[in-house]
Amino acid sequence: MVASFCENVCYMEPDCVSINLDKRVDGLGVYKCELNNATHEGPLDELTDHESYFYHAAESNCVQSPCKNNAKCQSGFTEKGYCCLCPSGFEGSICHLDIDECVNGLHKCSPNTFCKNTKGSYDCTCKPGFSGNGKECNDIDECVKGLHTCNPNAFCNNTNGSYNCACKPGFTGNGQECHVSVLCHMGDFGCGDGGWTPILKIDGTKQAISLYSLIADGQHRNTTLGRDTWKKLIGLEASLQLNCDREGFNTVCEDETYSKARIGIVNNDYDSCLYCDSRIGFGTGGRPDHSNACGNVANHSPDNGDKFINTMGYILVH
């Protein structure tokens, strides 16, 4: 009676294939019934003899381990005499088929990751431009972190997972390469028909075969534009001293440590060109400001106050 009850309990437990029944009753009149998820199907002499216990086992079809990939085998239940409980990541009658979580949408990867199927599982790897553990991937700001390849003369704009480069005003290119914009005027505006591109117009007459030939030898070549015309290159803020007015190509004061210009005008505060403290032009240098190579520098009583104006200059050549 007690043995039959213990066997029935084993029958109702999916993993039970054998029992050990303690034939001794305890002080409460209770028998000990052990349920086992394994059975012994070898020689009986391999069993440990215990005279107080009764052992009974059913034939188990799980002995040959028919289930794959560490699946749990349960004896009975099917026509084969067993069923396999597949671990996560596998499927099939004997759990032999890998589930592709990436293809079937069963993964937990971030939208900004690559999902790679593995045996019984999957891996998540953040896409380029993102960082994280794969389940969570955040955008990397390449512009802030200095991970971009934008040209120094370009703006870096962060985007989701990437960035783009745009040349700054006055430059053209793809953002990774930016060049000074070359502007052309097409047509005849008094100096001949055709395309004109950014040089200083001196007086409309051809004086040399090239701009290089005018400045390469370092010789001063005078022009007659006048101080007011040179000041128009700067605008209302332009300022020059009232004397000297030496202008043209390779314009240098008598003391060469003072203002000079490859193309431009230099001035002094008294009637000589010995110590010039103001200038407007291209390729400039000398006291009082050696760092200004293009623009307007004026000191010592100029006509519109002291100036230190850096500009970007264009020279138009036909």
C-alpha cells in the first residue's frame, strides 16, 4: 500500500524515474519516500544494499542522453518514450536546432547595434558612432571629443551616429578639404571682357606680365591710387597717418623695421617716410604690429584713431 502510493507520486512527477522507500515507519507513522530523476539500469551488484530501503525503478529512455545542447530529458510522455525540455536558444524535438534571435526579433539589442547570432544565444555590438554595452548604445559626439576629420576651416556638426563637415563662410569644399573661395566677375566693367577673379585693381593699365613679376624682385613700384582709395578696402574704420603716402608694390619705409607692405600704402605722422607707424595692404608687417599680415594698422596720431584690423584680402587678376 505504502509502496504503491510512493510509486504513484513518482508517476505524477515529470522528472521521477525511480524511488527509494524507507520501510521503517517513524514515530508519527510516516514512511520516507525518495523520488529520483535517474535510474539504475546496470547490474544489480552496482547498487548499494540498504536493508531498510526498497528500490523500484521504471525503464528510462533518457539513459542514452538523446537530448542535445544540455537539454533536460524526461522519460515517458511521447511515443518515443521521452521528451526534451530545451534550454533558452534552442528548439526542435531533441533541442538540436539553434534559434536565430537576430533574424526572429527575439533579441534585446539596441536599435543602434549590430545583432550577431551565436550558438544558443546572440551578441550585441554598438554600431560605429555609438558607445555602450550593446543593450544600450549612446551617440558619440565626434565634434566635442575631437574624433572628426573636418578641416580647421570647417564647422563640425554632430549627427546621430556620425557627423558632417561644412566649410566656413569664405571657403569652399567638402568640409574635410576647404579652400579659399575664388570669386569671379563675368563681363566687361571697363577693363575688358571675360572672367575676372579676386586682384587689386591699380589703375586699369597693364604694367607687368604677372603679379609675381611685380613683387618678386623686391623693388618698389609706385601707384597713384591715393590714401582715400586704399582706405576704402577697409571701410569706415580705416585709419592712416597724414604724411608720407608711399604706395604700390613692395612699399617699405626708410627704416625697414617699421611698416611695410607687398601691396599697399604706408604713412607717417610727419613729413618723411623714415618711421611709418600706419599701413593698409596685403602682405604687411613691421612695427607696431608684426602679426598683422593683411589689413590696417595705425598708431601715433592717425586720422581715425589707433587701429589693429586683421582682414581677409582678395587680389583679382584677369
